[in-house]
Amino acid sequence: MISRRKILEAVPALAATAFAGGAVAQSAYPTRLVKIVVGNAAGGTDDAISRFVADRLAKEFGQPVIVENRGGGSTTIAGTYVASAPADGYTLMCLINTGINQTVLRDKLPYKLSSFTPVAGVGGFPVALAVSATAKPKITNMQELVAAARSGDGITFGSGGVGTMGHLTCTRLLNAIKGKGVHVSYRNNPEGLQALIGGHTQMFFASASEVSGLRGEDKLRVLAVATPQRAVNLPDVPTMKELGFPDFDVALWHGFVAPAGTPPDIVAKLADGITRAVRDPEFLNRYAPLAYQENIKTGEALSAFINAEAARWKEVIVANNIRLE
């Protein structure tokens, strides 16, 4: 029979073994498929970036990492799904500006920003101001746009939906120039840009990558880029700062979040893998020509950035009484 003393002497060793076993189990993550949920249809920048990241994580983790598109509700369908998923690191979401803004726009969402654990922010693409080349009155520069927005009924501007960055950025510009505008909401940016080219609207904010190939005398003109530095694919287009708007800094941002409560060691492993993926030369070679601008953040810095973005655009939403519910 084993003596009581022997049992007590064995307890620390058993505890150490159990602890080591737990550490091995956690460090072994992932042991099965990981899913990145995108709140839009395939083909957008959030989808493309997520697929590149998924491919790199799969190679690094030795487990399948897939992208699942759950479009609709301006990313709220995806947000609802991920917020309610187990906090085990096997379900992530590609969060974009529109997703952040929905938590301010909608009172009845079943989740909040606090429903997510920030994992890694990666950066995005400059937003550019485009005007129709065919609509009347003719607008060829910022001065003419300001005059049009201050006259009569003001200017007609389109966006890919209520609360999108295009909608809020146009609204912010009109506030800054003390102009008036009528908002026309489209199902997505491509549809809205076609309406702009057709002369059905006069102004539209979209990513530099979307508008760079649409310039022409019978299409659209790009008047400005909304980031502090010029876009590499629109080198001849001035920034909003150059045109007298020093605080106008807007980019289409992309980041990754997990359900709140995801273990810190798993979050750290995901953040490291995502960061390596977007610093891969192949990623930079693919997206740098589209004016991708790196803005990598993790941990507290990422959490502070997301909360600051929500607060910044809440001011525009509240001041202009923009609501979805």
C-alpha cells in the first residue's frame, strides 16, 4: 500500500504534468478547420485579403483555413454569426469600417463591438472623391463641386448603402463645405459607380482601386484622395489635405476579430500569423499597385483604433440623424 506521505510527495509532480499537458493542448491550436467569415459577397477587397490570409495561415498551421461569405445587412449577418460563435479561435471575421459603423447605426443589433476580441488590423485602401464627367452642372475641380453643393437643391451623391464609408464620407464633406446633398443608396459600389458614370448622380466616394480604371471624359473624374498621402495608382490626384481639408483622412480599413473571450494565447498566435501573411512579399506585390497602405495593429492598439473609429463616425451619424432602425 502507498503511504500518505508518498501520495503527498507525488501531488506537485502530478500537478506539473497536468499543467504541461494543458499547455501542450493550447499550443497545439489549431487541430481542425478554421473559418474566416466575410460580410460581403466574393470579389471585394475584404474577401480577397481574407483569402490570401487564409491560404497563408493554412500553410503555417497545417490545418485547413477557409473563407465563408455571409453577405447581407451591411456585414451584420456575418457579425451576428461570429459574435455568437464559440470563443475558441476557430471562427474569425474580417471586420471593415462599415461593420464598425453598423454598431452605431442600428439599435437592435444582437451584438456590440465588445462582442468581439480584436486580433489583427492590417490596413486598407485610400478613399477617393469621384464626380460624374457627364452630369450637369459640369464639375472639374473642388471649387466647382463646392459651388454646386451650395447652390439650389445642392448635389446628388451615391453610395453602396446607408452607413457605408461612401455615404458617411460624402456627408462629412458636405458638412465641411456647408453644402447640401441628396443621398441615393445603391446595392453596392459597382452599381453606384455605374450610376455616376451615367450621370444619374454627381458625386461618389469609393476606393482608389475602384475608381482608378474608370477615369475618362465620358466616365468620371477623380478630384481628390482622402488619405494624407497620394495613392500610387492615382499619382496625379491631389489629397484632400492639399486641397485645404487637413483633417480629412479616410481609408477602407480591414482587420480580423474573434468572438469575445477567445483565449489570449490563441489570439496572439492568430495575430502573428496574420501579420506575417500581409507582410509577405507576394501580398505586397499584389496589393501595393492598388494603393494598399499598411496599418498593422494588434492588442490594445487595435482595440483603441476600432473604438476611435466608431466614435469618429458616430459624430457624423448623430449630427446628420442617419439611422437604419
